[in-house]
Amino acid sequence: VRDALEERAQAILRTETIRAVQWREGQLLLLDQRRLHAVCEYLAYTDATEVAEAIRAMVVRGAPAIGVAAAYAVVLAAGQAHAFAGSAWQTAVQTDLVKLRQARPTAVNLHWAIDRMQARLASLDGSDPVPALLELAITIHEQDLHACRRMGQLGAELIGTDANVMTHCNAGALATGGYGTALGVIRAAHSAGKLREVFVDETRPWLQGARLTAWELLREGIPATLIADGAAAFRMQAGGITWVIVGADRIAANGDVANKIGTYGLALSARAHGVKVMVVAPVSTFDTSIESGLAIPIEQRDGAELTALAGQSVAVPGVKTWNPVFDVTPALLVDVIVTERGVIMAPDAEKVRAVLGSGPASSR
Ligand code: MRU
């Protein structure tokens, strides 16, 4: 059984050239996104606590990729708990699940994936839990990749020819099980010959745009121009941009979207300049237990991310900092949310319900 599962995990990877998360021979491999673009190095994990730390430290980042990594981490946790505690493994594994859940607060895919793994875990007996849990983790990985490809098609259909688009952060293969959400749409639009240029926000302070999105686009020969975050509104005013295309970390029941800090400002600029906003996110990114974006927990990170860049101080020592790493864009500023189940034009609570149904997130 394990050999067949290993083969299935390899099959996912064979279809992709950029693989942020890999399962190989009982180990979780994470492409260290802190070092890209300069260094392309995988770190190997056999311990769930270390994966929780890797998620917190952003070795792996992007909501869907965090969910996939956490699912594999639950396999590691259960294997270790079974080795130490035998038939009492279900109790022993709980501490690791809590650590994984606490790794990052905004990306709801993390909780969605752990909820699914936990439901499967609760249905198992005292024997080796690894095959059943690995099967589900691989399914979560496969489903995310398929969702991204479907969203790519659906989103690309909305884009006119010869399009100039703008994106923020990295919502690409690196941020997902593969292919990407926002970058999936951009990839599909490029393949369809519809794309002229992608304007890439550098995305301070972590530079996901400059380091990761630009890297993905250049590798595939997709025309890309890097801009400072502060240049986005001015570039829109100059004309010719038709869409802002971004991913999401959590979408509330009414369609409010939490995404990388700066997305809200982009959406405001877009509305002022007649540019449309497309949010691309799988159903695992929706949190229908939250009525509006006001209730979405926003991660605050260390001010050192603002005051230093690649280890070099770039701010006056001792200055106070405020570093929320996500913001919430009200649904009113979003023209369309693209999911693998279909597109939601001018999203509101009713339209979100119509596409998602009203079941609990874990059953999706
Ligand atoms: O802090 P990060 O890099 O994990 O933030 C990632 C984003 O904000 C992405 O836009 C979002 O997770 C969607 S990724 C498909």
C-alpha cells in the first residue's frame, strides 16, 4: 500500500516544474522560500513540530501550500505518535495538531486541511494510521492542483485579448499544491495568447512579488515588469491595465477577502481607475463561519521584517513598527471571485452560498 501511495505522490510532482511541497519516501520536502530566488534548496522534515516552525518561519507560505504541507505534517505526527504510544496514538498526536494550527493565523486552508485530517484520524483504530492518513494528504494535494488548473481556465475566460494585468504577492505554484491561483489564471491566459504584460508588485516587506512571482513568470517566459508597491496607482492611472488578479488567505461568508497587505489599497486604486479586481481562490479558502471580513484574524509579524532587508538594516534603529501582513478588501471592491466550482460575479453572501453550499468547511 505504501509503495502505491508513494507512486501517487510522485505522479503529482511529475506534472509540475515548480514544486513547493513534496512527499518522498516518508519525508516532507519543502522548497525554502526564504532563500528563493537566489538559492533553490529543499529542507527535509520527519517531525511535525519542525514543520509547524517551518510554516511560521515561511519556509513554505501561501494559504493552499500551507494547507497541503500541514496535511503531510499530520501524517508525520501520527506516524511518530504510533511509534511511541502504540494504540494510544490518537491522544499522543493532539499536541502536534495544536502546534500546526497555531503556526499562522490568517490562512484558513491550514485549519481546513487539519480539520479534514482530524476527521479521518478519528475514524481510525489502534493500528498503523500512516497509510490512511497519507492517502488523504495526497488527495488534498491532488485536489488543490486540480482546483488551480480549473480556476486557471475559468479566470482566463474572463480576460480580454492583449491584456495588461497587475498582481500582488505570490499566488503561484509556490503558494499552492501546484500551478497557482492568481498565477494559474495568468498562466492560462498566457497559454491562450491573451496576455501582453504582467505588472508585479514587489510586495514589501517580504518581497514575494520581486523574489517569487517574478521568478515563476521569468522561468516560463511570461512577460513581467516589476514595480514598487507605491507605483501601482500611478501605473493604473497611466492606463491600459484591465485586471488586478490576486489570491486570498481567507474569504468570509459575505465575500470579503483577506489577502497580502496592500491588496486593499490596490482594490481602492483599481476602483478609482476603472480596473477590475479578480480574486482567485479554491473553496478551501472560504470560511463561511465568519460573516464578514471584520472577524478575520490578521497576522502581525515581527517589526524586524520592516527594519531589515536580507540582514541589512534599512530603518533608523529604535523606530516603532506596525506590521500587519494581511488586509481585508470589502466584497464591494471585488468584481469577481474565481473558484473551482464556478465564478462569483460581484460577490455577496447569497452568491457565495449559491456556489459553496452551506455544509461545514470540512465536508467540502
Ligand atoms: O504571507 P504569505 O506569503 O503566506 O501570503 C500569501 C498570500 O497573501 C497569497 O496571496 C495567498 O496566500 C494566496 S496564495 C495562492
